[in-house]
Amino acid sequence: MALWRRPRGTGEDPLDAALVDRVRAILALGGMAHADLPDGVQQVRLKVMEARAKEGGAPRDTAAWCAVVASNVAADWHRARRRRERLDERLIALRPWETVQRGGEEASALALTVAEGLEALPLEQRQVVVLRFYADLPLARIAEALEIPEGTVKSRLHTAMRVMRKRLRAEEVV
């Protein structure tokens, strides 16, 4: 049973079966979840194909190079998992004890005020707030994603946070 499919229009697979097994083992030893191993192997395969497409060609020792790339993929997987866990913890910590009724549903006063505050922000400011605090992206990645200078991201974020703080204080939620 193949865990991957060869892309159409390409020649042979850059990783032979033995190398795929070695990459899977390195990913597993790196702590990557079993369910995510096929995705990790695909990432390594993609890196090999990208390396071969560059001017320098394939690495001299593909097996050693794949081992290093697999280790890096496992480390990236852990970083992403920790980032998601921190985001979940922050969202849980925001849950205040007080709840209010709105439209027949129970919701926290803070959550309602934040949601309304986000809706009131201009689109440009709302984008940076959501990408920074909900997607947990660093400022450089936000700037890259929105194709704007990092200083503009900082400025928009600062302005949006000032407006949100003012709104939360006015509503006496915090």
C-alpha cells in the first residue's frame, strides 16, 4: 500500500522505499505523531525535489540530507503543536466568570465585547489583530502574508489594541 502518489508528469520518486522507511523512523523518533508521519514524509520528499530543481542539483548524500531535513520537519511539527497549545491556553484564560444572555444564548461579556470590538475595527486593523492573536503569527509573517512593511503591521496593531483597550474599559469588562 503506497502512502503517497507520484505527481503527474514527473519521473521517478526522489525517495526509494528504504529511504522512506528511514525518514519515517527519524520523524517518529523525533516525536511526530503517527498520524502525521505521511505528511512529514511528503514534506521531506518535496524538499528533495526542490533541491534537485535548484542550480546546484541534488545533495551529494541524499540519505544524510534527508535525515537532517526529517529532523527539522519533526522540530517544526513540535513548534507548531506548542503554538496551538499556547493559543488554546490563552483563549481558555480569557473566559471570564460572568456570563450574559444574548439572543437566547449564553455568552461571556468579555467575548461579546471583544467580538463587537473586532467588528467595529477597520478591515486593515482587524486583519493584523486576528493574525497576531488568533493565528499566533509573528509580525514578520503577518507583514509577508499581507504584503506590507513590518512597521505598518506594528502601527496597525498598536492602534487596534488602543481602541480595543478603550472599548473594554468603557464596557467595564476588564
